[in-house]
Amino acid sequence: MSQRLSLSAIVIFLLAALASLYFAFAAVQGPSGLMRRIQLQAETEQLRSDRAALQAEVDRMKNLTHRLSDDYLDIDLLDERAREVLGLMRPDEVIIR
């Protein structure tokens, strides 16, 4: 005896297969899928490294600001900044271009 599947059983099977394929694709490629998660993790790492670089720059600027404050004056740094900003030089110096 051979059993034949009815037309409705074939349609239900195809719909179930298509729904399974759709959900599998959405789980990988969708807006909340695995690929988006990997992309967000990579962006997070990039932003963390950018934040670390910016924090280092802020710390450097705080150090320079402290060294030029009234409480602690670094004469060498003051001399360097005056030369750079104002274009000053000492009479015994020679400029090479």
C-alpha cells in the first residue's frame, strides 16, 4: 500500500519549511541577528580605544595646564610655549631653516 500525501499536507510542509528558512535567515542577518551583534562588538571596541586615546590627551593637557599654573610654574615649558606662540628667540641663538 502506498500512501499519498494530500495537497494540504504538502502546502503545510512547504509553509513550515519557508517559515523555518525565514527565521533562520533573520537570526543571522536581521537587525538583532548574529551579524549585527558582531558588528556592534567591533564598534564598541573601536569606541573604547578612541576613548582611551582621548583620555590620554586630556591627561596630557591637564599636566600641561598644571605645569603652567600659578601654584607650579615650569620655566622650561613656559619658555618653550613663548617661543612657539610668539616666535621669540634668544640673542645668542641661530635659526636654521
